Amino acid sequence: MPMGIAYESTFEPSKDLLKILEDGLERHNESVVGKSTFVPVASFARDDSQEIIGGLSGRLFWDWLCIEQLWVAEGERGKGIGKHLVLEAERMALERGVRRSYLITMSFQALDFYLDLGYSVYGELGDRPAGHTTYYLRKNL
């Protein structure tokens, strides 16, 4: 261990410390790939009473759509709501010139749903969480 360096570990890092990491990594990334623009993407479904029964959030960056969250209320699943939300996010990405999409799902979530929408598995991590598998998927739009 080099002299003069103090190390610190915590389960509760401050927002200021995390911001230092984020800014440092961003500066490095920009030195390699240029300035990155992160564009949020979101789409929601509401029922007749205007209650949100589904939604998708993600972002566009580095010429990719990253679908980060997709949720449809349990009683509304199987009605095409999730498909509509994903296709809308893909449409929004294409409108901005983005031609590829990726996401992460788990074996107890929506793997078959995404496969049916044309996504393909490019990686998996077994036993994450214990007894399940995490899948990494991508799609050319």
C-alpha cells in the first residue's frame, strides 16, 4: 500500500463523495468518447380514472436506448400495455436517431415478453438473486 494514502470504506457514502466519483468517471469517459448526452425517456398508461397502471422509464445515450424500468399493474398484465410502452420507447429512440436498445431482466420477471418483442440474450448471470438468473438483452431497432 502506497504511503500517504488513506483508505475509507462505508455502507453509507455521502452524496458529495458519490458525486466526486460520478464527475471523475464522466471526465474520463468524455476524454475517450466525447461529451455524452443523456435524454430521459418515459411513457405511462392510465386507466379511465387516470390512475397509472403501467409505465416505462429509460434513457438515450451513446446511441442506445436503455430501458431501465417497466412495470404494469398485476391486474392489467397480458393486455398489451407493456408491449405498447416498449414499442413507444423504441419509437421515441428511433425519432432521435437511436438504432439499438438494451435492458436487464430476471428469470422471475419478463424474459419471454422481451424475447417476443425481438430482444436477444447476450449474457446471463446465474444465481442473481439466489435461485434465479439475471439476463442481459439487446435489440437492433
